[in-house]
Amino acid sequence: MIPVYVGFDPREEIGYHVFCSSVLNNTSAPVSFIPLDQRTLGGDYQRDGTNAFIYSRFLVPYLAGYSGWALFADGCDMLCRGDVAELWALRDLYSAVQVVKHDYKTRHPRKYLGTSMEAPNDNYPRKNWSSLMLINCAHFAWRSLTPENIKEMSGAELHRFEWMKQELVGELPRQWNWLADEYGENSEAKLLHWTAGIPAFPAHADAPHAREWFSILEQTKRHAC
């Protein structure tokens, strides 16, 4: 069973369901979805930023009892095209966490246009590294992260993994976190990520690969009837 922790925000709830459907459409292994819904986590982990799960993602090893492995995905603004069993097979015992190491300047100075979440889309080092993480929850490096100190640490410290030795941050292939609205279309991408806003938001309805997102949305709606 592959535990998939997924960011959850009521304002992007439709994106959560589309992401989960897309994972199930392609997986060859059983998965379990654990939504990181702030209402169930015993505290306010938002503080700043736009998404409700901006900090709660770092609770995953704690929630897993600091044992085993887990996958975290922003989810609400993602679509999975590949088999997560292939991603799961990339686990490296010598890494505390594995991420796609993006290095880019955004093409979108503002994100979530036309919504209550609209905000500046700032550039910063290691932007979007933590949006998809293959986590070695048992690695001792994670023991320093508890619910209490996550609330005290800055966003820069957390999202740049400044609290762990840098050689413990392993790398994943870029196709497993392809930033569609930054990099453009890619037929080989395993997981699409719309960082500026999901196609459900009218201002982002024409983003690269938006048709695929709407296709999975319609499929999900049909299966619900």
C-alpha cells in the first residue's frame, strides 16, 4: 500500500478529487489517500501563503509515526499521468527526502487570478521543491520536525530544507513534477502541476494541458452519478 498524503484546501476541493482520480486511473499498486485538511490537524498551519497546506506537508513524518515511507503531493493543482508505483520504486535509503529540484524564474507574477487566493507569485530559491516529496519518514533527520516547532519555523527554513544536511535531499526526475504553466506542454510528463492556478479557475482555463484536466474532471463527475 502506497500512502499518498495530499494537500487539501476547501477552495480547491475539486482539484483534490481530480488528482485522486488521476492517480487511481494509472496506478498498478494499491494506494491510500490521506488528505491534509487543516480542520483535522489540531492547529493552524497556514500562517502565511495562499494554500491551507503550505506548512502542514511537513507533518507527514510525524503523522506516519516517523516510520516507513510516504509520498506527499500538493494534489489540488496536480494531475497524475504516470504510475505512482514507478515513482515509489525510486526510493533511496540514503536520502531523507527526494524532490524534483526546480531552478526557474516564474512567468506569472501573480497566481490564482480572480480568486480569493490571488497573491503575488514571488521567486525564491528552491521554489516548488516541496510540492512533491518522496519522504523517508524513518530517517533521523525528520525527528527534529514536530507540530510545535513547525509552527515556529519560517517558510524559507522549511521549504528549502535548511534544517537538514543538504546531501540528504535526493533528486527525482523532472517529469514527476512538471510545472505545466511554467515549462509548457510535455507529452512525457508523469505528473502535471499548475503552479499559478488550476484550470478550474476561469483565468487559468487555457493553461497548458488544461484539456486533460477537464477530461478527468468530466470522468470523475460521470462516475459519481
